[in-house]
Amino acid sequence: MLFNNAKCASLTPEVVQHEDGLFLHQFKWLESEDLIGEIPHTWNFLVGEEEKLANGKLPDLIHYTLGGPYFEDYKGCDYEEVWGKYKTEMTSAG
């Protein structure tokens, strides 16, 4: 999900803290539903819910919605090697 922050002025900390989940998740805080757009499918690729992309292509954003390689039950899941590469980079002192 991407936000155009200039269009989110009504989404204040007070609103987030006091409104219910439906108000927030159904975007009731927007001036118009016409402000909701689409992003390419590869920017929210759901591992375990969708087939791996063809020809060795990688999604732009890998979403481990059911669990990821950081849980024992999900070792060997799709794109585990990508997650491992970035984990190593993030936790290295280099």
C-alpha cells in the first residue's frame, strides 16, 4: 500500500487511535473513493497464496502473509533465499 501523504491530512494520530478498524481499513477517512488507485500486482506478492513468478523473476515486494522463513514451519518457502540475503545484509557490520 502506498500513501500520498498530502491526501491523508484527516488521518491524524487521534483518528487512528479512536476510530474503529472498519473506518480505517475501508478508507472512510478519504474525501472520495476515487482517490484509491491500484499498484502493480508484483508490489504485493503473497508468498504461499500465489505461484512463483515465471522465468526466475522476483516480485517487487514479497509479502509473507501466512508466515515466512523466520518461522520453523515455513523453512523452504518461496523466496526464502531472497529474504536470507537481505537479512544477512541488514545484520552485518559491513
